[in-house]
Amino acid sequence: MKKIFFIVLTVIIIIAAAYILLPEKPVIAQDLSIDTSDVIAGKFLTTEGGWDKWWPGTKTGDGQYNFKGTKISIDKMTNSSTYLKLKKDNLTFDGEISYFADAEGSVKFKWDAVDENNTQFFSRITNYFKTKDAEKLVGEILLSLKHFLEDERNAYGYRIYLNHAKDTVLLVSANTYPIYPSLQVIYNTVTTLQQHAGSQGAKQTNFPMLNVTQTDEHEYQVNVALPIDKRIIPFQKTSLNNIPKGGNLLVADVRGGQNTVNNALLQMKRYMKDHRLVSPAMPFQSLVTDRLAQKDTSKWITKIYYPIL
């Protein structure tokens, strides 16, 4: 008799605990901070084209996705949220993924959802464990989004990273041309700078540098610079500049011809705008490959440097 009593009491305690401790409705609540900008967050979270690029599972139709047997269907998208349904087992969660600026340089993503239909008391325990499984899957999906967005190549096409300048003296030639300068013109200038630096015992310390800026329809401002190991006396139409040691430089490694380099410069400008960065000086191309010697432009290697505050 006592045994039966304790069994009944245990069952009552379990039921009471489930009633008190377990939520009435199955609820998913997950969040994750991602090092990206709100502009990029919106581009990949609130457009179906963006979803197609980062989704870790499969796409089964318009606005329909699958991840490890769990079905996701997008209801609508706004400027800051995506509203969707998540179906797992017998549960259907209606919710949204939203984003907002978090700490500097990061965005917080939140996935909140609830199943309004499964509120029966006696299914709370089974629903609880099913909900935990669903939450785990949601965490995996958000982590996949994090890995995607934190690789700049996915958003901008190039790996963009921060470096710090060394204390460098630059011998700079500045000229204007009515058309975009040819390679021969650029490398003739490089040769002239090398000869003048060498005549005063200065050694070249890095690859030649180039900046071409179109100032109007028929004028290009062309700056060619040679990094050298000491200060010298500049000659006609040249000057000495310094890259301060420790200054912040945004860097992109580019392989390809001038059109590819120009596109990388444009993407770096977008990166700076998205991340609210300011440049105190002009960007420059470091001509790693001798473009006159290498005729195959697909093999050109260029480092782009953008000084930032």
C-alpha cells in the first residue's frame, strides 16, 4: 500500500513540477552577436537572394528551406526582420529573426518564435524536449550565418583586414594626364624615382605604389610613390612623404587586372561606409607584380591599402 502511495505521490509531484516549471507554450529564444555592419545584416537577412547565399541546408522552393529535416518557410520580410515558420515534429513555431546594432562593429541577431497551438498540459514535457532540439538547430543556423558574414569575401568579394603601417619614407611623383596613364608611363616614373633615390644612396624598401584619381572628364591625378629607407633631397615635381608608424591600414589582396583592382577599391569604399570608417589620406595600390613584365593580367597581384582613423 505504501509503495502505491509513493508512486502516486511521485507522479503528482512530477505533474505539479511540469505545470509550474515548464512553459505553457513552446517558445524559441536565441540570439547571437556577429561582427558585421547593419547594412550587410539587412542585405543577407531580409532578402531571399541573401538567404540563398548563406543558408546551411537546402532550398526546397520560393521562400522554403530545410535544415536537418526541419522546415523553414518565410512569410514576409521588412527592413529589419524576417518573419517565418519553423516546423519540427508536431510543432509549428511562428516567429521572426531581427537584428540591431550591438557593440561597436557588431550586430545582434535574435530569433524569437512561439507555437500557439500546442498548449495542452499533458504534452508539456514532450514539447519541452522537442523545443530544446529546435532551439539547438536555430543556434546552428545562426552560427552558420555568423561564419558567413564574418568572412568579408562573402559580402564584398575580397578579404579585407586591418594592418598597421611601418615608419616609411616615400618619394612621390605627382602629375596630371588627360587620359588614364599607360603602364609604360607609370613604370617610367617608377624607374625615374628609383634612379634618383639610388643616386643619393637610398634603397627601395617595398613595392612601388600608385594612386590614380579622375578629377574631371579629361584629367587624371596620378601619384606614384617609391618606399625608401631614408630621407633624401627630392627633385622636380617630387616630394617626400611619411607613412606614420603604427597607423591603421585597411588592406585587400587582389589578383587580376586593373578592372579587378578598381572593383576592389569600390568594395573597400563600401566596406568603410558600412562600418562608418573615415580615411585621412588617399588609398594606394602596392604593385607587387611587375605589370610590364607580366602580360597575363590574371596573374597580377596587387595590395590595396586604405589609411583609416
